[in-house]
Amino acid sequence: MVTNWPAGQRVVFGGDYNPEQWPRATWEEDVALMREAGVNFVSIGMWAWSLLEPSEGDYNFEDYDHLINLLHDNGIAVDLGTPSASPPSWFYHKYPGARVVHRDGTVVTNGSRGAAAPTSPQYREAAAKIAGKLAERYADHPGVVMWHIHNEYGAPVSHDYSDNARRAWPLWLQERYGTLDELNRAWGTAFWGQTYFDWDHVGLPAISASVTNPAQRLDFARFSDAQLRECYLAEYRAIREFSDKPITTNFMANECPATDVFAWAKEIDIISNDHYLTAEDERNFVGLSLAADLTRGAAGGAPWMLMEHSTSGVNWQPRNVAKLPGELARNSLAHVARGSDSVLYFQWRASRFGAEKFHSAMLPHGGKRTKVWQEVVELGNRLTKFDDVQGSRVHSEVAILWDTESHWAQDLEWRPTIDHDHKERTRAFYERTWRDGITTDFVHPSADLSSYKLVLVPALYLLSDADAENLRQYVAGGGTLVVSYFSAIVDENDTVHANGYLGALADVLGLQVEEFHPLRANNTVQVSGLAGTLSADVWVDDLMINSAQVQANYVDGPLPGAPALTRNSFGEGQAWYVGTRFGIEELAAVLAGAYRDAGVVVVEKPEDLELVVRRGDREDFLFAINHTTQTASVALEQLGAMFGGTPPAGTLEVPAGEVTVLRVDRNSPRGWSTL
Ligand code: GAL
């Protein structure tokens, strides 16, 4: 991963720019308005293949020459996208077999985007070729500061069941397993008589009469992810032949389940992410924080780029709720608070035609009189003061484990209850820490955990022995671990651990899970032993206690009197087990003991005053984001714990809906000022 920020030391501001949709006269107006708004960085090219290569092998770079020069002359850095997310119509006409086929056999048509199959050799070759041509032409252009391959790999289509996929699949499996015996063992094909005797007989897990072999489907998720990554790497290599500038591809880190972000991150120079609020979720700013923290996790804590978000409503959700005054800045700065060194939107100018004409933009259809434009200009100006923030890093004492493979496995059919959702569990644990003013990192279960005081494990269904050993070492060395139900159930082949549920974590937790007791729809259970009696739902584990100490019991439900929450001392550390589904409110009491064990401090503050610290070399930056409609205050001495410095006496007051950024000189208690 490169550490050199591509566009000077500044938090970059701008967004996707799609000038193909406009005449050249508008480009002149665009750059003038960009300057007015403080835009210093745009991404171009993602949808320009038809313009750049109107027929096979016949290139037109004249428009882009003009455009890139124009942007450069106006001080606007270019993130040059490769157009592989949308091949031209001639490509589909010439290579009809390169189109994606859905699981039910439907062949997608072009006339949209994302229709090319990642397994198609013709597609891979054409995509790498146009990427290489762009790199050859613009590698040395001073205005081009980085490369942006493709757009959101895995969206809109990730799994392809075409003939090309059918040919590539057995080859990938041979590489993974070597022999058919090994494949038969890993997939447990003895079940339902599925044994394979010839590689050619191993089909794609398309729709079958009943449930398809879950290990086969899990491998197909891995295969599909690997195919996308191969496409990315082919373009990466084509660009590297000509340029050593940083390369990115934009994730939808937690919204595109098809890509394993931690695996991808190893191949990307600067991690970037797109995030769109879930309009229906009234607390969608928490989902935003989660996405940002996950992206920072993929970046290994390094500065990352918010490549896209919206200035107001989007166009593709059931109800596209527009942002209220102040929300734009709160959202954008929350990403910065959590490590993004960019504020970039989709898109610069609202499209007059096409599928996204109702999507908000920096420059809306209503032009400069609009509230959105004014808020954009205001934020652009504000960000000019953020140069020293660039490169500072978020520091966390708490981690949440995230493993895409576990999510893939958990999302398959025939699980104990349809009411369990790993996303919901992750959000619940995350939101609890968010409300408690604790910043969390997302890390893979194989990561070095030694710097964390507390590690939370929400529904980590799939856990390999090697990763379980990592958790064991963490607790043995003094860490505090909190594990929720439906964790460590299976290994990497979706096979139940040989010693039963919890596998290699059983001794760490001091218990085993005998049986799951999912509840009927809308049923609840009461749990006593914590702060009064707490309600829980969806899931009840029947536990066999070994060395664990019971902290709370069920009052009613299928197992009255049985343990619901336990704590076990293991080595130098503590391991907690939560056997039922507590809501976010109830989790406060559930996690209190673990916080105590770990020495994690809960900041006394209004729940929806978001506080995050970025640490620079000498200075820290505290972002205080008030998501409420009233002034929110926090005693400065409370913040000492977040900084490790000595704060002055007094109170930080953040006006309703606003964002205050405090700049703190760690060596001087008087060095507190607002940015
Ligand atoms: C993103 C995509 C953009 C645009 C945007 C609309 O996922 O990368 O091209 O479609 O959604 O919200």
C-alpha cells in the first residue's frame, strides 16, 4: 500500500465527473463552478468506454486530452478511471457469450451497466487493453494523480453462471484441492450421494431440486470473488506497465457482500469506498460510521478515500429520502473523522437523462440557488483548513471481527432461524460501542489483536482452527473477548467442528453449546442477573457449562433458569459468551462487565453526540458531531481519556446538528482550538 497521498497534503474534495453527458461548453462552466466550490479532485472515465473506443481498436482520446488539460489548468487533480464496468455496445454484439448469466439461467442484456462476465476471456482482454491504452497515454500527465480501476466490483452482478464460468470453475477447484478425493472430503459429498468421479462432472451451484451443497456454494462465492479480483489484477498490471502512480478500486465495503474486502485490500494502493445512507434507517449515520470504520480496517488504519457518497437523496432505494439542512456536512465530516482523507460525491453535476437523473449531485438540476449547492460550497471552504488533518490516524482500543467468508456461509439456506442475521448482530454490537463513545476497528479474525483491550465477536459462524487459535492466544495473553451465539460453529468447509459447536473456543469460553433453541416469531425471553430483568429474542442457546461463571439466567422461554451470559477466566484474560439476542439498549448492561474487565472507558455524553479522535504527529483532532436537534455538551475532562492529554476545564458545546472539530496540541493543555 502506498503511503504517499496523491494530491498534496490536503483533504481532497470533489467527486465523480461524467462530462461525456455534456457538450464541451458545459465543461468550461463546470471547471469554473468547481473552483468556486473548492473542488480539487475529480474521478473521470468510469463510464467512458464508448467515447474512448467507439469501435474495436479505434481510439478517440481527443476529448479526454482536452478535458484532462482543462482540469489540470484549473488546479483540479484527476483520478483516472478505467471504463471496464460498462463495455460498449459493439463489444456485446461481437462477444454475446461475454454476458453474465444469472443463477436461474437468465442471460442479461446490455443497455445498462455491469453486464460483462468476469470469467469471459474476451472481456478480460478488452478491459486490460483499454486500461493499458489509457495508462500509456496519460501516465506522465501531471494532472493525473491516481488510477481508479472499474467501479464497485461485484455490483450489480457478482456471481456468473455462464459457460465461461462453467469452464473456469473446475480449473479453480483443481488448483484449490489438487485431487477429487480432497474435493469430495471438503464438500462432504458423501451426504446425499453427491460424490464426484470426474472434474468435468462438478457443475456450478445453479438452482437445483433442493438445497445445493453448502460447501460447494461457499466455494463458488470464493471463486466468484477470485474471478473479479483476477479482472482487477489484469487491469492493474496493464496500468503498471506505464505508470507508478497509486491505483485504487472503489469498494462498497459493507454493502457489496460479494467481495472480501480484507483479501482485496492487499492488492490496492489506496483503499477507497462508496457509501450511501440507508434512507429508511432513522439512525443511518451509525451505518455510515460502521462502513467508514470497516474501510479503515481494510486500509490497515492508513488514510483512505471516501470515493462516493451523496449530497442528498439517491435514486435507487424504495423511498429516496432527501438530506435535511446540515446533514451533508455531518455525513461528510463523519467519514473524515473516521479516517477518510477525501470528501467525494457521486456526482458533480446532476444527469439530465438516464437511470440516475433523480440522484442528488454537487450541482443539482436547480443550479446555484439550491440549498445543496450552498452547503457544498460551505463545506469545500471549510475543508481548506483541514490540511493538517491529512495523514493523521484514528486510534482504537476495541475491535470487532469481520470475516466475509463467514458471512457468505451464514447467508446460505437452512440455518437454524430466518430471524438471525449477522449484519444485524454486527450493527447491534457496533452501535452499542458507538453510543458509548468508543471507536472500534474492524479486523479479520487472523489479525494481530494484541493492541486491543477488547475484541467483540458477533455471530462469527465460520471460524477456522487457525483463527480460533489466534483468539485463544489473545485471551491467554490478557485480552477480553465477547462472543455472541452462532459463532465458531463450522470450519472453512462449512463442516461442524469435530468437538461440536464453538470448536476450539470451547475451553477459552469454558462451555459448549448443546443445542440451539430459536424462538417463534415475535416471542421474547426475559433474562435476570444484569441490570434488573432484560428482554431478548430470536435465539436461545442451551449451554453445557464447564469452567465458565454464569452472569445471567433466563427467567422464562424454552430454558427457564438456564444460563444466558457467562464469563470465563482463561490465561491472563477473560472470555464472555452471550447466548441470546439482546437489543442495543440491553447490550449496555451486557457489555458493561466486559468493558470493566478490559479497562475500556465509556465517555459520559449525550448518546447521539458522536466523538472520534484522529491522531497526528503532534496534534490530535477531535470530531464532535451532533446528530440531535439540541445543543449537546460534554465536559472537557471526559475527553482526556480519549486523548491521553490534560484537557482544560470547561465544557464542549456542539450546536444542534453541527460538527465541531477541536485541534489539540498534546503537549500543552492550552493548545485547544477549533478548526
Ligand atoms: C454507486 C455507483 C455510482 C452511482 C451511485 C448512485 O454505487 O458507483 O456510479 O451509480 O451508486 O448512488
